[in-house]
Amino acid sequence: MKFSDLGLSDELSCVVADLGYKSPTPIQEKSIPIVLMGRDILGSAQTGTGKTASFTLPMIDILASGRAKARLPRSLILAPTRELAAQVAESFESFSSYHKLSMALLIGGVSFSDQNAALSKGVDVLIATPGRLLDHFERGKVLLNDVKILVIDEADRMLDMGFIPDVERISGLLPRMRQTLFFSATLSDDIQKLGSKFVMNPKIVEVAPPATTADTVAQHLVWTDLKSKRKVLRDILRHESVKNAVVFCNRKRDISILVKSLTNHGFSASALHGDMTQSARLKALQRFKDGEVPLMIASDVAARGLDIAGLSHVFNFDVPNHAEDYVHRIGRTGRAGKSGRAFTIAASKDDHKYVGFIETLIGKPIPLVKIIDGRVIDADASANVKTTVDESAKGAAKGSKLVGRGRIPAIEKSADDKLTELDNTKSITETSKPAAKIKNHNRDDELPSPPDCSGNTLAETGHVPAFLSR
Ligand code: AMP
């Protein structure tokens, strides 16, 4: 199928050709004709599938006729985070290069006055995060009774972040007769129920089964212990051809620890998380996009939906607690047909459970690997390692065929000689102390270890991953 078959104007066919898009993606093929017909949509599409163009392109054609009045936007796109909203605005700008449409971006962390000035001129497309939009509304700077098209993007994220009451309030300020496009990464029963509050007689558009991971991303799971996580990460970073990578942490405080640690070890890394000021976030993102800083250590909130061209790697420095976050995180790489690699570093007892949740959600095990001298070795295929059914994961993934895949490798008793061989590799498994004695160091409930900025190697700290001491 070609873009010209979807009913878009010639101008937009030229725009997409200029951007190098050869053919529409499945979500674009399905959504664009429906949007052009004026129908509502309940759509499930992950980021990276071309979802943004699936609603912005037809919106541009719909809005091409007509003019905006001061403070009365003609369409509204709601996104959960500043970054996502900014990204939609960026896409809108590049798609509307042949049109004279005006746009305003209302996000927190930047001055109200510029946003005000844009609103007072009249905007065809208003792109906003819910909180900032309501701030402007309450100050009387924007009226929503002329909005003809509402897009709710990343609705599942809105739900997670507690934004739904704001979205409901905004929706109540809009005319009832409007077109609503509701997109979510997944269309679970809860999300469909939520979506039905906003849409009327919608077309359901689903392009991928819920929470599938792209085939273009090679996934790897590495088990280690809490103290060795940073070393494991550095080992992989040194030996993989990492062009640029996002490293996800679960907690903001761990982000700064990891940035410091990596910097001390000679890597160039910067942080991106929700507590940074908007200008610091945009600056960090720009430097990362420009390739000045190849490693971005990020939280889920900051990095969800980020579109970084040609990202080679994603690292889960922490196993995400919500399985869907795994899909979003690794979806930053392997985009637009390119291949990418994702590594998940698991270490704590709880990680057994969380890996189990993820494997249940994605419907397959994450291939287990060992890192030996920085090389990635397929652990499932290696002779000295077998997988065990882990009881906690079993409980977690109840009812799943993948029960127990949240697993750690166990060393077979007969493989003592292989163990010695592993020790000799001076890899992350390196130790000179008896495993039994060291086991105490590997309590799963221990607090995060301080940054290993001392320059000590793991051989010097002398501990051993939990699975080797079993
Ligand atoms: P999105 O899912 O909207 O975040 O888009 C992901 C990436 O795919 C962006 O870099 C888009 O520029 C790109 N993209 C969107 N549609 C197409 C297309 N039809 N062909 C090639 N790339 C596309």
C-alpha cells in the first residue's frame, strides 16, 4: 500500500516522501482512512509503530481548511509527559511543512508568557500535558469550546500517572460533538472501559497483540548480584558495539549514582528524569540526540515514548516492576525497521518475580546470557548452566505457560570443573574466596551499594554472584 492510497492530500504525500517514508506502517494504514472519515478511534499501538503520523497526518488535512480564532484551538492533543508532547509537536512541525497551520505546545517547566502569546494568536493544533493545559484554562487564557478533534495519546500511561481525572475534566470542557482519537499501548479491558468514556461509536484499531516486543530487538537477560550490577553494565558497554544507549533505572536516586559511577569509569553519561527542570531535560536530550553524550541514564517517566533515531542499545539496569514498562523501554531500540539490542540486568530476589511477570506478558522467555570477559554467551546453550523453575516466579506467573521463566541459572553439581574454568576467565564471576563465606554479601535485601568509584575491581572486592555460590 502507498500513502496516496490512504486518501491523504498530494501535499502530505510529498511530505512523507521528503521524510523518506516509503509506505505506511500498519497503524497508519488502518487509522488514516478512519480519521479522514471523521470517525472516533480506540487504538492500540506501541510507540515506534508510526502512531504519531497515524493521527497527525489526517488531522493536518482535516484542519487545512478553516482558521483558528484567538484562544480557541481547533484541535487538542493530550500527552502524558513533556517529552512526549514535545515529540508530537516536533512531528507535527515536520509533517505540516507544506501547510499554514499554527501550533502551540503547552508543557510545564517553560514560561507561561510564550505559550500565552501563541494562544492569543489562535492555534489550529494545541499539544499539551493535562496539568499545564488546565493551568492555562484556569487563568482564562484558553477556551476549549471550539475543539473539533481530541487526541488522547498514551492513555495507559495517563492512567498510570494519575492523569485521568484531569483528562476527564478537560474532556468535559470540550464540545460533545467532536472527533476523538484514543490511543494506548495496549487495549486491556480497563483501558477499553476508560476509552469508552471519551469516544462515540469508535472503530477499534489494533496493530499488534498487546505487549508484544519487536522482532528487531535482540533481548538478553543477565543474572548477577546487587553489588556487581555496575560492573556487569560496564563490561557489556565495553565489549558491545554500543553507539548510543538508554540505561533505565527504577529509582531517580540510582540514576545520579550510576551517572557518577560511569563517569568515574571513563564513560560519557547524562541523566534524564522527571525531577530535572524542563530546560535541563531538553538540554540533556538534545546532547544525547546529537551524539555528544552516548549514554543516557533515565527513568521510565522521562523516557517513555522517546524517539531517538538509530538507538543501538537499551539496558535495564533494574528490572522494571511493571511488565509493560519493559516493553516500552526496549521499544526505544529496534525502531523503524532497524535492529537493536536490549540487556536486562537482574539481581535481587524480587527480580525473579518481575522477570516472571515480563515473560508472561511478552509470551516468551528472555534469552539468558552470561557475560564472560565482556563477551555475551548464550547461557541456555552453555553446558555448565541449566535453568531452574523458580518458586517465586511460579507464584507470580500463575496460570502462565512460562511459569518459572523468571529464573536464575543454577550450576549443576557435576560441573565443578567448569566452575573453575569460569573463575579463570577473570570475568564478573571472578573470586578468590569460598562461595559459602561470601554468600552473606549477597543478601537480596541489602541496600543499594555505594558507587564503586574507588577504582577497585570486583576481584578486589572479592564477592561472587549468588548463583555461583549455590
Ligand atoms: P512513532 O511511533 O510515531 O513514535 O514513530 C516512530 C518512528 O517511525 C519515527 O521516527 C517516525 O519518523 C518513523 N516513521 C513513522 N512512520 C513511518 C513510515 N511510514 N515509514 C518509515 N518511518 C516512519
